[in-house]
Amino acid sequence: MADFNFYNLRMQNATHGDCLQAIRGQKIPKALGAKVTQRCVMRGIRYHPGFGVELYGLLPEFTRALNTRSIMSNQIRDINNDRPETFPTISGIRKPRYVGLFHELDLLRECHIAEEARENHHKAIYDAILRAEVKYHAMDDYTREIFDPIPGNLNGNTIIPLYHDIRFAIGYSPTLYTGIHWAMFPVSFELTEDGRMPSKVTLIDTCAYERPVVVQTERSCMIRGIYNNAIFAKWCSLQTDKHLQDAPIKAAINARFIMNGDLSRITADTPDAEIPYNISCPTIPLPCVLEELFRRQPKMKNAIARASILADYESVYDLVDANPDTILMRDACDSTNPHYLQDLEAKVLNVDAKT
């Protein structure tokens, strides 16, 4: 077993192949200084039991990933209570067989637990928390901070397992509108899904909804909220204010409805500017939804193909027969199923041969 020390953290010359081996749990790169390399190693640790144990204690991020992997493997390490940055991040109480345990432990009605339960279709836990007169926030998923509970509401601020499974090409830095950076953009809306409507001031401050002119950053806040909160998307869809009639806003609303399985806003006459490309984050639609979407709006075949690659819906991907583009090629390269990349490369060769 190789020894690793702080000298490895000063080396930043890991290759693309080194990062791939780390992701696959095959080999730890010698050069661990680059952030992208560290993230590849952490991915390998979380998904491959026994990988990276030599790195315990080298970096808090590595230690935390190893602690998390141990608990998921039903092994309990001695965790240093004086090092909260190494505390593991796990999601277990949402499992259906743990519903009884949830009630037995009389756990705090915590909003993050409710959102985990909702995303994993465990209605009993979700309903139990939503019925509580007071719900609480006791953690911050983005900073991993745990604090004294404060009253709160469900607000789409939980990093659900789906977000951990979103993959990008090594070194790729996605824009605000695609993938996990979209999902984790640190803006909070207080239009809550459990029926509580606070002052509109927060919405005005965050989204500048009532300004005469909406600037791009404010529109981005609106779009982020629409993508990540179905109730906010529904509310926006019912408004008649001109600021919510912009094509990018309507495209985001359409995307959120599609991800929820509601295709009522999509017809053959839907304007091109209101047709979204990202319909796969933060939630990937079911295969049957994507098939019906293709029937209604064939122009969306590349968006459907992308969602199919990310979810590995091979039959849906074949059905739409998408044209190659750079995003599809990138996602196909990252997929564990070689079918998508082989198909896209063959189409590229056919185009080249014709020209």
C-alpha cells in the first residue's frame, strides 16, 4: 500500500487517465493537489468500498468521504468529535424499512429529512413532518454546518442523492443553467411548498419581481427557483405580470412541469424560445413521459436524448434518434453505457462522409 503525505498535495500534474482511475476506484493518483483530482478521488471513495483508505487523515475531505463510505458499508469508525469538517454525510432514515425507527427515535421534524423522504417517494415520513405544527432547520447542506434548530419550512435546499449522481466531464465547469452548479446555486426562495406564504419582500429582494426592468442576474434567480421548487413554478405559471412572460421564464416553467410529468404546457405550437433544453436536473422525467414528450414536440429530441443518456434510458434514446451536439457527446463520454457514444460517433462519421 503506497504512502501519501502532504507532498502529494503539492503535486498538480495528475492526468486525465489518473482521474478516471480514481473515479473508478482503481488507483489513487500520486498528484493530489488539484481540486478536480481530489473530487475524483472522493467520488471513487464514496462508490468503491475499500478504495482510498490510505488517505485517511490527509485531508478533511478525504476523511469525511471515508467516514461516509464506512457507515454505508455498516462499519463504524472512531470519528473525532473535535473535527466537524470530517463528519460523514449520509442519508439513511428515508429508507422505507426505517419508518418505524423514525417514529421510535422521535426525531426532530427537520425539513431536510422531509425533502429526502419526498424525493425518495417515502410518503409516510414526508407526511409525518409536514403535519407538524412547527418544522425546523438544524443543518446547512451546502456548508455541512449543524446548528441549534430554528423554525423553518421546506424550501428545496437539500442536496438529495440525485445531485450526487450528476456527472460531468473531468475539468468541465458547467454554467448556471446546467447540472449540479445550477442545483446548488446559493439563492433561497421563501415561497414554501407546505402552504406557508411569508412576506413578499423576500421574493422582491431576491428576484426583483416588481422592478420595471428585470436584469439578467435577477432573471437567473427566478429561473433557479422555478427549476428547484415545483410549487414556485406553478405559482409563476399562474401569474399574468409581464415580467413572467419572458421566454426564458416560460422555458424554465415548462422544464419544471416536464420533470414533474405534466406535459400540458407542451404542444406542437409551443414557440421555440419556450422549449427548454435542460429537462434532466434536478429531476429526470420517467421514460413514459419522455416518449410522450417526443410525440408532442419532436423538436425536443436532443433534450430528451440528453435526459435519456443521464438516466440510461437506452430505448428512449434510440426512439428519438437525436443529432450529435457537444453536450450530448460530453454526456455520452461520461456514461457507463457505451451505446450512446458509439451511436453519436457513428452519426458524426456519416455526416463527414456525406460532406
